[in-house]
Amino acid sequence: MVEETNAVNKPKNRTARPRPVYLWTVQDVQKWLKRHCTDYYPLYSDKFQQHEITGHTLLRINESTLMRLGIDIPQHRQVIWRQILKLRLKMDIVEIRDLERRNNMNYD
């Protein structure tokens, strides 16, 4: 039996961290929008690009900001807003884990 050695079988490097959202470029936000708001990406990607929404800006957006961006359909706005909230929550969890790790290192 031949063992395959492609990227699929390689274990993930646990020390590699994704770039923090607040450092994302406009292009990074476009990738996030396409991946997490797939149905609405064709409708609203240009609005995010026109307003140069970076990761820092994305984290500060609220539902009324989305309306001002021109996302007028409430259902679309709610779906995008929910995805932004999930992203914020993920960021908070990562920060809490980092704090816990640092705290544990100080006690070792």
C-alpha cells in the first residue's frame, strides 16, 4: 500500500494563526463576504468595495451601518449582520484563549 503525502493528509500546524480580522484588507473582507454571505456576495460586494470596508471597519459595522451602505432588504441585512456577529464572537474567543494561555504561562 502506498501512503499519499499530499496536503490533505498533513496535520494542521497548531501554532499557525490566521491574521487578526482588524488587519484584514479590503480584499480579505471580500473573501470573507464571498465565503460567509455567498447568496448576497454578487449583490453587495461592490458596496463593500466602494466604501473600502477593511477588517477593522467590518468589526465596527452594525445593522444601521449596513442600511447606510445600501443593503435595503431587511432579510439580507440580518443575514450579513449575523455573520458579522459570528466573526466578532470568534475573535473574542481567540482573544480569551490567548489571555488564558498567557496567564497559564505566567504561573508555570
